[in-house]
Amino acid sequence: MSAADLVEQPETGITPGVEKGGFRDVLAPDHARRGKPPLHFVDMSHAERITSVQALGLPKFRVQQLANHYFNHLSTDSRTYSDFPAAKREEAAQQFFPNLITEVTRQVADNGTTIKTLWELFDGSRIESVLMRYTKRTTLCISSQVGCGMGCPFCATGQLGLTRNMSTGEILEQVRAAAVMMRDGQVAGGPGRLSNVVFMGMGEPMGNYKSVLAAVRQMSELPPAGFGISARSITISTVGVVPGIRKLTQEGLPVRLAVSLHAPSDKLRDELVPMNRRFNTTQVLDAAHDYYLSSKRRVSIEYALMRGINDQAEHAQLLAKRLNHYGDNWVHVNPIPLNPIEGSRWTASKPEDEQQFLEILHRAGITATLRDTRGSDIDGACGQLAAKMTKQA
Ligand code: SF4
């Protein structure tokens, strides 16, 4: 791996690294043919914001007011800009806050505490986000790419291939919309605050590194520079794109890293997660452990339990051995019951196998909790709603 690979992440979404062992990103037929989304306030640097404000004939302090409307008041509605010159409100809203995401459908489950929204983007692409309210926190799961190029055979999004990377604006608009839902009491339990964000929707965040990082920074800055969601409450998940993990380590942000491992050996993971043929389990775990050492944040290991494939005692034992190789207490394993694609050969584990898997990890001294399957009655697995809607469209 060259230093250039570590520094420059391609924004096409195509995975960096030496091509070997047969991994190729799965690209949708219209990959990178959709053009770029309109530029949004959050896509601009401070200097670009000032230039744009001045182009409207306004002084640069107006940038601060726009930031306040967006991040503090969660508003892109120029009619509410009472501190802004009336003649320029409409123009400023159009210039800085183009509509980037439009709600297509909203599904509600878990007694109103889970809301899954399907969004349409400027080019007709569809992505989704899921808002989940718990007793002490509210978590939003967001998408960072249209489709995904990783090609995991058990995953609905993987079947679509990668269409394009999402812009920072498209990523952050999902967050703003959820923050509005919480503030306005649209989620059962009354008005509240969005506290956590996880990049576990559609796409591989490390394939869209720059936009994802710019979004993370603006989520975590205090208003009016950002939404004020603590970086410690933001999780970036990856299927194991090692250059991305290495680069994130160098950022020094206290975000949580989640690695979708799904298999304890290269032989099995080569089959379940094709990316493993580019970056194998040893490279991925080494990078994840280095992230832990540098950030002091425990790494989450995501593991989708598939009946008879990766959920047997021998798999749990090998997983425990490989994780304990790096020492104690550096990971938290989240086995997730698979939400299968209709008609696929990958199905969810039997409950007794799930229990056995957990117990083996616990006996080996590894923290592990079965991840809750919120929204499973509304096509809860990543990408499934969008895949379904795309087929219908
Ligand atoms: S499981 Fe995750 S990484 Fe794999 S294809 Fe699906 S969205 Fe992409």
C-alpha cells in the first residue's frame, strides 16, 4: 500500500489498494453517470460561503446568520429568517439550501419509536435512513452512498451495485430531517433530541471518505458551526477498507469505529465479504486494533449471523481466539440476526445458535450483545426498503 493510497481516497467510491485476488467493486450500470448534486451550504468551505454571500451583494457576517438558521434552528425556510434582509431571503435560501432530499415514504414501527424514511435525491436515486428512539438515546442510521459496491451476497444493497457517492449535503440533510422529527415530537415519546448517528445505512462510508468526514465534522461541531452531536456518539462503519481505517486513525477524532466482520477466517470471509480478497481479516483486525490504541475507543465488531454458515460453535471459538490475540477488552461484538433477502439462501440463525454463539464469546471474556433488530417488521436490514422500492419504480 503506498502512502498516496492512505492520503487520497478516490471520490468515485471505487476501493483503493492493489487489485489482487479477484475483488472488484460492483458498479451499477449507471455508475457515476448521474452528475453532481446541487452545491449546498455544508458542501462549501468558509471562504466559499463568504464569496457566495458577497455575490448576493451581502456582507460576510451574513454567513454566520445562515449557519445559525441551518444548524441551530434546523431551518432552510427563508420565511423564518427574520434577521435577514427581506429582499434577499428567498435568493439566499435558493443559493445555499437547495432541496437535496425528498421524502418518498415513511414506515413506522415499534409503537412509533422507529421511523424508516425512503428519500429521493436530485437525480431520482433513492436512499434511506432509520431513526430509532431508545430510553436514553435516539439513534439515526444514515446512508452515505447510492447503492454499494462491496457485493456482499447476503445483502440487498449489495445486489444493486454502486451508483454514486453522496455529497456532504445529502448526508447531512438526513441528519437535519431526523433532528426536526425529534424536535417536533414526530417520534413517539414527545419532543426530544437526536443524540447518536451511525453510518450503517446504504453504502461503504470509507468509499466516500471526504464527504463522510466533512459531514462528521459538521455534525459534531457546536451550533452554529454544526449540529452539536458529540463525535463520541457517531459511529463510522466499514466492511474493512483498510486505507480508510488508517486514515481515520490519523484524524484523531473520538468517533466509534465499527467493522463488519461477519466471518472469523479468510476462507469463509472471502465468500461472505468479497472485499476480504483485497484486505484480509488480519489486515482488517490489525488496523482496527491500531484504531483502538490510538482513539482509546472500543471497536465494534458487527457479525451478521447466518444459519449454518457462520453461526456455529467453531466460528464463535475462532472469532474469540482471533480477537483475544490482541489483548483484552478492545472490542464489543454485536452479533446481528440476519434479515434475509426474499428467496435467498442466506437465512437468519436459529435462536439457540445465536445464544450459543453469545455464550462462547462471553466465556472467552469478550463483551458481546445481540444487536436489536429494530424495524425488522419494516424491511429493517440495510438497503432492503430502497431495493424494494427501486424494483417497484
Ligand atoms: S453488507 Fe454493507 S458493505 Fe456489504 S454490500 Fe451490503 S451495504 Fe455494502
